Amino acid sequence: MNDRIDELIDLLEAEPEGLRTAEFLQARDVLCGLAGRRVAEAVIEDTRVVVTTDDGCRYYFYGFLGSDSSARAAKSAPT
């Protein structure tokens, strides 16, 4: 029981930016795996993005909505 409580406390202490970054990286990896396939439909919902390929497979993306903060910083850096 104490282990479960410790796990829940760890979840509460998770940093939102770290979670967003992890979701962004996972989504990027999935999308890279779709290279060469056709997207039949992409729907932006309130809490997720649903991508359907022409073979009927659906991919769900949660939590990364926005852009990678390191990418924003690189774009705004003076050249």
C-alpha cells in the first residue's frame, strides 16, 4: 500500500513541461514511423489529435498540443 502511495505522490510531483516534452517526442517518433504512408484524415479534438491512415489505422496523440519549447527557443535565438 505504501508503494502505491509513493507512486501517486511521484505522479503529483511530475513537471508538466517534462510530460509535454515526453509526449511530443513520442508523437514525433510515431509520425516518423508513418513516413511514406498516406493520411486519410486528421481530426483535432478537445484533448487529442486523431490521425487515420488510408489503410484504416488510427493513431491518437495526447498532451503535446503545442510545440517543443527547445524548438521555440532555437527559432527565437538571434542569428
